[in-house]
Amino acid sequence: MSNVERILGRLDGHLVQPTSLVLYGRAAVCLGFNDPPAAALLTQDVDCIIPISRLDDFGEDSGFWDAQEATNRELLAEGLYITHLFRSDQVFLRRDWEAHLVPVTPDLILTKMMRGDDPQDMDDIAFMLRHDRIKPARLEAAFRDVVLPDLVELRDAFRRAQPRVREIMRAAGF
């Protein structure tokens, strides 16, 4: 069982009602692909996106926050946690991203670009491109449609990551 499955299993055990989470980062790579890279299986956290349309629901769901806190407390000694919960306007996504929720889309690649050309994130992107065979035109469309948070450092990160992702795409034979 992967760390992601352990974290989400503990969270699920504490939830008092069904809760839908939008995973991204290595947790999404771990669960969204067959034979994910070992690094994805060993990730120590679960990152989630909270859609703006569901902010009130999450804010009012004290059961979810209690479950998250209990999960983190139980897994603290193992260094596992679920704490990176970002509003959808705080990550790189297309305007209509919610209409495209599936196991893996170009939006997952966009979210992996938030730390610029970080080597781990670039390795994850290379894996996704090889595995899912996302075509260059589809990725370029996502680049054109991305909504960047209004923070200079995030806009700079996107500009650093974009040529690196294109280079990875070319190296993958696209």
C-alpha cells in the first residue's frame, strides 16, 4: 500500500460523511496511473484543490477538518500528512478545469509547474507525458488557457517551467 493510500484511508476512517477531494501533485500521480514512479508511491503528503464553488461547503464542514487533524495527528510520527489544501484560484488551472475532472488531464501538469523547473516536478511531468501520451496541441492549449494567480513569484515559476516542459515533450518524441 502506498503512502497516499495510507493517508487517504486514515482520513476516510475519520470522515462522518462522504467527501469528494480533488487530488493533485504526487498523490494524483500515485493513484491516477498504473505503475507510477516509486517516488510517487513514497510521497509523504496528499495535496488537494478546493474548488471555489465548494469553499463554503468545506468551510462549514467541521467534520472534514476534524478528520484531517486526526489523520495528521495519527500519522505524525511517520512523517505523513494531508495539509496542502489550496483554493482553486491559488494553483495553475484552466478556467473550466472542473468540467474536465478525470484521473489525469493537462491541469495536473499545470499544477506540477508551480515550483518552476523543480527537478522532481519535471520528472513527474515526464512520467505523465510518457504514460498518458498528452499531445503537444492539448498541452499548448492548456498553456494558453491557464489562469495564473496574481503573485509575481508564481508567474515567474510558470515562465521557468514552460520551456522545460516543452523540452520534455520533445524528448518524449512528440
